[in-house]
Amino acid sequence: MKKGPRFFIAIIGLGIAFPFLTLLLFSFMKGWFFPSISPTTWTLDYWIQLFQVEGELLQTSLTSILISIFVAFVSTLLGFFLGKWMATHPWRKWWLLLAYFPFVLSPVILAAGIQFFFIKFGLSGNFLGVLIAQLLIALPYAIIIYNGFWSPSMLDREKLARTLGGTAWQAFWRVSIPLSSGVILVVFFQTFLISWFEYGLTRLIGLGKVKTLTIQVFQFVTETNIFLAALSGVLLVVPPLILLWVNKRFVINQWI
Amino acid sequence: MLEVKNIEKSFEKESVLEQVNFQLEENQVLSVLGRSGSGKTTLLKIIAGLERESGGEIIWKGQTLNDLPPNARKIVYLYQEALLFPHLNVFENVAFGLRLKHENEKVVKEKVGAMLEALGLGEHENKMTHQLSGGQKQRVSFGRALVISPPVLLLDEPFGALDGETRKQMQDLFFKMKEQFNMTALFVTHDIKEAIIIGDKLGHMQNGRIKLYEDLAQFLLDPATEAQRELKFWEGVKADLDNYPSKDS
């Protein structure tokens, strides 16, 4: 590669990494007071606190991971079969329109609209309520992505496998699953990220009782606790970075 | 013998097939000519078990197939598109049906190898499907169907998406394979010439009804097939060509 493009790539890379590096730096600071041009006190306290079992941030991180994995898993699985069901349904267009509906509204407005029902069914302010609320946006998203996968030719391939002597299970296992592995991974990653960064719905339905990392970051920011907010921010970025790497390693490379 | 008795199919209030009756003898190819929307594809899908009929019976060697799932009927349906499995190479695509039956590896290698040779695809066995031309894909599709020796093959305009030259090559290949594998097949097309080349027996479908012909002359003389119009067109072209002044004159 010539020097010119390499230099620009380095600049772009630095630009992308800069916010993350800043957060990382802030997570090791304790004080930075005017007019000092560099931080006055450095500390490992926040990171040590993080790994303490009773630490709030660790609990919040685990809650977030649990919620996001559950939401991603259910959306990916249900979306796969609902997408297939929709693909052969005469009302396909209407179902698809319905799937777009949660994205027409902002999550906060959606939450305001459904909050009454969540209160009525005792789902407000608890873990299950947050899971269901997040599924209301993650599942339609999964269905929209799968809609492109369940094309007529994909369905015909499954049928062809049946006429070649395959049972419904064999057609599913030997044709649908291998052909859908890429889209399944993409849906899982995307719905994980939707759940991971979800704020409005989780805030309104969880009523602050269910704390996710995203909510925690906002809380630290509003409390002007920038160093803890930075640490939470770092934690918030780690799973997407891992997913990005996995995506590049196993999904993108698979199709190139 | 495959017997199709009084098959009917309606989608809501729209009738697609009406009282379809015919018999297909073993080792015989029936070409069915018909325009788009005449009900050809629906008929094939019903025979293959991919679509449920509204009424009537499908019988193979005295056994009613109506309630059997597609895999139990052992009738292979070939689409217009080759619909190869992109995650498998050429060898594994052809071997697909044998793998479903859990055939042992030696048998798979022998049968698939012989099939690939017969199709002229021996040197392409390790290629992935996106590396093949349209004609090669269609040949792999044929091989994938024939290797499991299906009692009946249903072909839904299999050469429809190919260019003229490749189509001609595939028709020749089909003819060769028909002889070699004693094929029993129902071949639907909207191309008169193709129907005549391929079929031992000829039929025509229109508005959900099928008509079978005793011989080629009957088929050509029936105004419904539009064979006369086609013949007139080519006779006109030939007359123009005969009257064309040669360079010497």
C-alpha cells in the first residue's frame, strides 16, 4: 500500500479510536481541575470496584448482558420462524408494515403508549417487563431482516429438497440452516446491540428499578460523575467491539 | 404408470385446474405445452406433493399418492431455475439426494462420479455453484435429480432461462439422458419446438384443462396449440428467403 492511503487510514482509525481512548483514559482519573492541563490524580479504584462481587457496576453489567443475550436469542429464533411464516402468508405486506411500526415512533413515545398495559399486567418496573418491552422492537427488526432471506427461491430450495427425498427436518437442517447461518449471526448481533444500547423503553418500563449499563451511563453523566461514566462507557463499548470482531472474522470473511 | 384423475384446484374462488385427466406410461416423456397461467406449474406441484389439490386422485402403480408427503412420493420436481445449493460444491449438490438416504460413501462416489461424467461435468466436481455457467448449473440440477433414480421426473420449463444455444445443447443432453436413464417424465414448456423435440407424447394445457394428442399431426393441426400459426410464420420467412436475389444474379 502507498504511503498516502496508509496515512489517511491511520488518521481515520485514530478518529474512530479517539473517543474510546478518551473514555479509557478518563476511567483511570480521579481528579482534573482547572487550570491544570493534565489530570491531577490517577487511580485504579474504579476498575478494582468493578471486579468486586458486590459492586453495582458489575451487577449492572451482568444484568445488561443477560437482558441483551435473552432478547437477541429470542428475537433471532422467533424472527426466523415468523419470517418464514410471513413469507408464505397472503397478508405478507401487511405483516411487514406492522413490523416497521415500532420504528416509526421513537422508543420513548412507544414506551409511553404501551406503559398503561405494562402497569395493568404488573410488568412495569421489573425484569420481565423490560425483556418484553425490548422484544417489541428487537423482534420486528429481526423479522424485517429475515424478510429478505425468505425469498421465493429460498423457499423453493427447501421444497426441492423435499422432492429429492428429504423429510421436513432434513430440508430444514441441510438446506435452510446452512444457507441462513450468515443472516442468523447478523440478526443475533444486531438485536443484541439494539437491546444493549436501548435507553428510552428500558427507562420508562423499568422505572429505574431495572438498571442496564446504558441507563447507568446516563445516570453517571447526569450526576456529573464523569470518571464513572467513562468507565461505564468503556464497558458499554466492549461487547459491540467483540461482536464487530466476530462479525468480521466469521461472517464477512465467510462471504468474501 | 402415473395416473392423474380428475384433478381440480381452486385458489379461493378462482379455479386453476379443472378435471385434469391423463396417464403417463413408464419410460415415456409427456411434453405439455401451455402459456403462462394455464395451470402447468400448479399441476406439477400437485403431482409432486408441494401443493394440495382441491379434488381428484394421483396414482402411481396403483398406489394413491394424495396423502403422501413429497419425500415419500419420490417424484422429483425441477424448477425453471437450477436452484443449486450454494453452500455445497458440484459433487455434493449431485450427491444431495443420496446423502439424504444415508447411502454409503463408496456408492455415493461411484454414482455421483458416473453421473458427472455422463453430464460432462467431471472436471468441475470441486467447483462451487457460483463458478458455473447457466447451462452447467442446469446440468448439475439434472444430475442431482437423476442420481437418485426417481420413478417420475417433473420438469417445469427447465430451459426457459437459458440462451438459445445453451437451450439447444440442453435439449440434446436431455434427449440423451432420456434414453440412457429410461426416464419417465412430465415436461412442461411454452416452446412448441421444444415440446416436439422432447416429448414421446404431446399435450396442451389451456385454462386449467389438459388435452392429450394421439400423434404429432393431431397436435400440429389443433388451432389451440398455435402450431399452424408458427408454421405459417416460418413458411413466410422461407418464401421471403427463396425470393431473395442472390449475389450472382
